[in-house]
Amino acid sequence: MTRRDARVFDELLPAGDAEASTDPVAGAAPDPAVETAALSRVQGWRRVFRTNRVLWIIAAAAVVSLVAGLLVGRFVLSPADAASLTDPPAPGLITVAMERGILSNDVTIRGDVGYADSVEVTIDTAALGGPAVVTGSVPEPGATLTPLSVALEVAGRPVIVLPGDLPAYRTLVYGLTGPDVVQFKEAMRQVGIDAGDPASDRFDETAAAAVTALYTQIGYPAPAADPGAADAVRAAQEGVSAAEQALAAARADLGQAAGGASAVEIRAADNAVNSAQRALDVRRGQPPGDPAEVPAWQAELSDLQDALELRQLERRQLDAAPDTSGQRGAVEAANRQLADARDGLARARDQALPALPAGEVLYLGDLPRRVDAVNVARGQVLQGAAMIVSGATITVTGSAAPADAALLTVGGEATFELPDGTPHRAVISALTPGPTQGDRWEIALQPDELTTEQAMQLQGSNVRVSLPVGATAGEVLFAPLAALTAGPGGEARVEVVEGDPRDGADAVTRLVAVETGLAAGGSVEIVSADGALSEGDLVVVGR
């Protein structure tokens, strides 16, 4: 640059800049072209600085930040970097404190919570002979049906709830046999009514008497006897009377033909026979209402029969020697007719015994039951299903593998959590094997009583159920299985830390021989022979 160029440059710069400039060539003459070029360059740089001032400020700030970051990264260390530059701590013992509590081995399953399956209740009204009008005892939804409940009243007659799984498909009358008779007798036994031997499948006099007792207990009259049966009884009674008269006439003829005894003796003997016969007939016609009195009644009939046969023997002894075979044949025939008439009367009376109509009994399993919906109202004609019922109590149903199910028993306890997390007790009510070998078993559990709110919250949920299959009798001392080591003689032992486990190899420890009990959940019951262990002692599980 010439002296002139320098001078022009100094004139164009601000005052502060001009003072900072130098003049290397003193006394040189200025060059106009150089001055013009220098002036253009200076104005261009000034324009660049003036129009991009913000950009230059940002760039300067970035440079300053970069320099500051480099300095901070050089002199500030993270905790991990600081730890890497320090020496590792001395190794210590890994210990666990011994605890006291109850150990339990559990089978864990998932269970669905809900009521028993819903059932549509239908009632057989075919035997009514008229419209099945509902006349009363209509339950409200939510009501509970128990044994001897009246589920409904149809045409003035009750529909009685009894325990059982087989539907009532026919009216039970005297002399019938079958599984429905066995079910009725078993149901009567469960409600405290004697219906005879439950192992017998015959509907006999005792079962018929139980029908009367059943209706008396619920406050309804027993079903009326068939009018035809009552007519048959009256006709049979008339037949017995006619046969008795025929026998008396035949005996009178025989007495006259025999002539061996006086008319007075024969008449007295006949009167004795007739009196004994009437006593027997009268007692036969008075069967006891209480089943417990039947044996005594039968014994009395036997005594009266013996007395009759004795009178008949005495009467026969009065017969004289003359040929009276014809008259005796007539007497024997009259006796057979009388016996047949009496048998007919007994059959007619049996057929007139109380019966149990199919439409007046409702067998339901798993009682009690809850009424979910009612499809009829008082005054309506019953058509189709009368109501829908389900189990009245909450049940929990799950499944388990055969190996786990084999460890369980009916009546065993279980626990599951309520919606608020509180443990709740349940009891195993049924264990049902799978359809084929190897299939999972179905497990039914009956929870302890739940509040209405709890039942509503649990309904339809799936819960985790724990079923203990082995537990200590009470609280025991236990430690992790990893704390056990074997001694030189094969005995089990644990290493107890006396000092600070952080001392590592220098820590003071002692070996204690122990006996082990139940193992569950990674822990094992510990018993020391000399009581040298207690809750809170630190035992070594690793180094």
C-alpha cells in the first residue's frame, strides 16, 4: 500500500480506527486510483458488518459457549467417572436376616367368580285339567329359594322346592318304582321327614304318609285323593260285607246238615267266628297315620288273625260226622271269596293313599337358589318358564393340573384377594376330574360370607387363588435355602455373622448345625439344636 492509500484509508475509518492506523511510507504522494479502490473495499466491509450484526453476535456467543463447554468437560467429572478413577471397595459377605413366620407351600390358580349357572324353571301343569292361573306366592327378583320354599302357587296349589337334580316327570303314587322315588325319599330325609328306606325305589305306605307330612309342614292340605279311588274303596268294602254274609249263610247250612251239635252251640261258634272276623276287619281298616306305629299295628293284625283261626277251628270241630262235603265246600268257597274281597279292599285303600303330583314339586340342585327374573304375575296364566334362578351364593371356579389337583382335598382352605386387596378365605367344595386322563381338573370353592357390596364387586371377575398344600403348624424360624451348607458329616448348617459383614474375609462368623423343616418359596424352616439362632441373626448366603 502506498502512502496515499494509507492516508485515504485513515480518513475513511472512524476516529478511533484512524488513530490506530500507521503510515509505513511517510511523505509518499497520494494515488487517486488507489484511494478509490481502498474506499470501495472499506465501504463493503462496513456494509457486511452492519447488515449481519445479529448473525455475528450469535456466532460469537456460540464460540464462547463452545470454549466454555470444553473447559467444563475437561475439569468437571461425573459420579460414574469419579467412581472409575477410585479404587474398588473391599469385598464383603452377602447376608440375610433370619425371619420368623408361617411357611406355606401353595398351589396357585386363577378362578372365575360368579353365581351358579342360571336355570329356567318350568312347571308341569298338564294334570290341572284347566288353565294354570297363578294365584299367589310369586317371588320377587333377588329372593332366595330354600328347601320347602313355595316357589309359586298355581290354581291354589303350591309348587314346593325340594333338593334334587332329576326333574319331576310323573305323579308318584303307591306301588311305583324308579329313580324319582329314590330322589323323593332322599329329599324327605334332608328336610327331616321319614319316607322310608332311601335305598328302596318303591313308593310304599311310608312314602305316601310322608307326602301328608310334607304338606302339613308347609301349611297346605295334602292333594285330594282321586274320586275314582274313593269309589273303589267303597265298592270293595261292600264286597267284603257281601262275602261275609255269604260265608255266614254257608256256615249255617253246614251246621244244619251236620246235626252233630245243637243249634245254640253252632250259633255261638258262628258268632265267635264272626266277632273275631269283624275285629280283624275293623283293625285292618284303621292303619296308623304315624309311620312309627306301623309295626305295632301289623303285630296286632297278626294276633287278631290267630284269634280268628282259632274260632274257626272250634267251629269246625262242632261239625258232625254226617256227609256234609257239599256244605263244607260252600263254606270254603265263601271263605275264598271273602279273602279275595278283603285283598281287593286292601288294594283299593292303597290306591287311595296320598300321591305327589308332578306339578306340585320343583327339584333344584345346589340349594339355596337366587331368583334372577320372574316371568309371571299373580292372575296370569302360566306359560313357558316361570322364572330364572341361579346359585344364591358366590362361587369361585378354576382348574388345576392333575398333579396339583392330587394334592388338594374337598374341605381344604384357600385364599383370594377382595377388590380392596384384603385376603378372603374360601373352602374347596368340589374337585372334578377332567373328561380324559391328563386333562385339567375343575376346582369349585365356596368363599366365606361376603357383603352385598363385595359380592357385586367380585361378580364376573377373575381372581388369583392360593391353595395351601403344606404349612407349618405355627410361626417358625426360617432362612433362605442358599444359607444352608453341608458339614463334613453331611449335616446341615448355617454360617452366622457375629461382626460386621463388610469386613469380608476378616468378619467374625460361626457355623451352627441345624435341622431343616418345610421348604417353601425359596425359604426353609430352621431349628437349631441348642437354640443358638434367633430372629434377626445374619446368615451368609454368598461371598
